[in-house]
Amino acid sequence: MASSLSLLERQRLLDATGTQYGFAAAYTGDPGTTGASNEVAGGTYARKAITWAAASGATPSVKALNGTLPVFDIPAGTTVAFIGIWTLITGGTYGGCFDVVDEVFAGAGTYTLTAGSISL
């Protein structure tokens, strides 16, 4: 017999994750299992603070980004391909990533994170 977490427990875990991982990082490729690979670098790039919507619904597999949309400064010659979540603006603990539609920056520009989600 397979076991699974209750709906309420999945929602609680998603809310706790959103509280813990309050910063987003942009990546040029898959960040790997530790987030140490492919983070954007150069120019005035920095991780950005994020907030999460509360988990709700019959299938709480998604906890969406909410609030003020983070805007990353992206240096010329960079492609943004993934977004990762972190506990701190520098260093910290890596919580995972999600794939985004690749955006290529021939010149320096900005990347606005408009959506993202995590699942259990």
C-alpha cells in the first residue's frame, strides 16, 4: 500500500519552504544539485528577494511567487534559463530550481521573474 502526506501537511510544508527560501537567483544553465553551477555573474547582477503565495487548493503541488516581481540586472552575452531559490542573498542554502523560457541578452538588460512554483 502506498502512503502519502495529507493535503494539510503538504500545504504546511509548502508554506514553510516559502518562508525559508526568500531569495531567487538566475542561472545560465542547470544549477545542479547544489546550485553551485551556472549562476549569472558580472555587471550589477545580484540575487533578489522573493515572496510566496500561501499554498491552497485540492492539490497543493504549486506554491507560486507573489508580491513584488523581482527584477535581475543581466550582463550582456547572457542567457537566463533557470531560476533557483536560496535562503540568503549570498551564500546560504540552495533549495532547488525551476526551468524558465530561455531569454537571451545580447546587450545588458533586465529579467523580470513573473512566475514560478515548487511542488511536493
